[in-house]
Amino acid sequence: MSFREINSKMVEATVLPGQRLFNQRGAMLAYKGDVAFTPSLQGGQGGLMSMIGRRVAGEATPLMTVEGSGTVFFGHGGHHVHVIRLTGDTLYVEADRLLAFEGTLRQGTMFMGSQGGVMGMVRGQVTGQGLFTTTLQGQGAVAVMAHGGVFEIPITPQRPVHVDPQAYVAHHGDVRNKLSSALGWRDMVGRGSGEAFQLELSGSGTVYVQASEEKL
């Protein structure tokens, strides 16, 4: 099972018997074959417990389970779509960015405060992610959504990458991230824009950035 980009705003997925994939509710555009869609409470192999924290915080995104034999076309809201293929590592991405992903991936949630303490939680508020972010781990493909398209920037130990928090889409690899400010705390008070902050990613991996500061 894999995703194929039809154009910048639509992907095609082949569904095979005995396999499954998950998609954001309302993202199915069309399908061919004997394919069934059912509401998913667990969202991948992570199980129900992986979603409790986000659901308590009101940050969960409803998912559908897709099974059967056929072809499904996905897109949502006219957003640009980008396919990311994982080979055993972990992708960090906000739930509402997920268009669809393969059932071979294990889904979990991570408390933003575990990455950078208080500033990690501030980052969640600046980006609109809230207090939790979604993790997908294992072997498989993920289709994410963005405004204006997505470009990939390699992260190396010699060259950290600084990203506007509102343009950040996702990242994977052995990456550390922290939120820093170009302004003093007094200057930041009352600012609603992410321009007062920079998201610094260092280590080895890839960060995915959208060509816009607009939220989904």
C-alpha cells in the first residue's frame, strides 16, 4: 500500500486485503473497488490510550479506517498535499495536518512541555498546536497538508535550521528543537504573530516547511 501524488492537492492510495489505512474524516474524494470506511477511535497501532490526553484537551482530529480492495483518492479543503515516507523513524506532526497514513505506522501523542519545558508549551500556543503533538513511527507513508506547498530542509549537526513556528509542518530524524525569541519578554507580551519567535531545529534529520504562515 502506498500513496501517489495525483497533483499538488490530491493523492491516490491503493488499498489491499488485510491491510488498512487511516484518513482524516471528510478527506475521501472518490474511490474505486470494494472499499469500506468506518470511524476510528484508536487511530493506528497506538491504541486508545495514545489518544486520551489529546481528547481530554479537545485537540483530537476524527479519523476513518479504510479497508478492502480498491483505490481511494484523498484531498481536503483545497490544501496542498505532501507525501512523507518513514523508514523506521518518528515523524512529529500536528493531527490536523494529517490527511492520511498507512496502518503500519504506530500513532502516539507527545506533551509539548516534554520538549523545551515551558517554552515547549509556548511553542504549542504560538503554532496553534495546543499542548500535544502527534507522532507516527515505523515503516510507511504519510500524506500531510499545508498552505502553499511544502519544501524539505535537511538538518545537519553543522547547520541547524531556524523556522517560523507558523510555517512549520513536521519533522523527523534525530532532531532537537527549541523555541527562542528575537525579542525580549516585555516585547512579546500581547503579540499574536509567531514572528517574535524562532523554532531552532538541530541534529540530523529533515524539517518540512510550508510556503505560508497561514494556519489550517
